[in-house]
Amino acid sequence: MTSNPHPSLLRYFCHNNFGSVGRLTIAHSVFVHVIAVIVIVSAVSSVYAKPRFVASPKALDEISRGVEDGLHCALQYIGPSQTTACAFAVARYKAQDGADHLAYNVGLSFEAWRGLDVDWSSDQGLVKSGKVSASDLQQEEAGARTMYELYRSNRDALGTSDAELVSYITKLSPSARAAALARLQFWAKHAR
């Protein structure tokens, strides 16, 4: 019987340590398993890692155009169902050409959400006075929730954060940026 002059590491480990229950063998075994798990986890996480958003001038322009159209929807139509219907109609229209409009959709859904959120949060105090009914407030909340969830989905697909996105919207004043970030944090907890 001829022996293999170049045994594999596993064969070498088993040949030299088989049957031995010493501390060194257990330590090696644990070490090998830990390394294997680390390699597998890092390989899997690198495959599923989302690409980060690259703030190119074209992408920033798309976000700005989406914000403008979202503002148009929020100002043109009174009521959450009309505002969300407008935002969905604009997004569907843009999707007809088959191009990637993700940056545009992030801006559109962000501004439509922001318009609905402003209405909902300011109307909460008006329910007690009778100027706004509880059912109107529920509709405003449902519309704001729908647009927030759409914004969050678009934002995640784009690969950016709330703070980054708000910083890209140059038409927002510093106080409006701070308010938008505070409301986004509120909705991150509230929408679940």
C-alpha cells in the first residue's frame, strides 16, 4: 500500500488526531467550525448586500423632479385618497417608458407622504374642536401610512437613508429638514 505524499489538511488532522480527545483536538475542531461559519456568513451577506446610492447629478435631478410632482399632487388635490391616487397615477405614467425611475419615485413618494403627514399631524388637535371628524383623521392617517410605506420601500430599493435623502432635497430649509427627519423617525416606529 502506498501512502499519499501530500495528504490534505483534513486527512492530516484526522490521521494525527483521530481517537484523541485532548483539548487541542477540541480547540482545533471548534476553530475550524467557527472559521467555516464566518466564511459562509460573509459570502452570503456579500451576495445579498444592496448597492449604495450614487448621488449623480442626474439622479439628484430625478429626486427633485419627483419632489416637485409630489408637491403638485399634495397641493392640487384635497384629501388623502386623491393625493395618493395622484401620486400613483404619476408613477404609473412615468413607468410607461420602461426606464428606471426609482430616484424619481423616491422623491414623489417622499413629498406626497410629507404633504399628507403635515395635514394629519396638524389636524389631530382639531378633532376636539369639531373642525375635523375622527373619520377624516383616520383617512388622513391611512393615506400618510400608505405613502410612507411606499416611500420606505422605494428608499430601501434605492439604497439611501432618510438623512441622506433629506439632504439631497435642496429646496427644504434646515428647519424643514429637521422636521422631516423627526417625522420620518416617528413613522418608522408608528408604521409597524
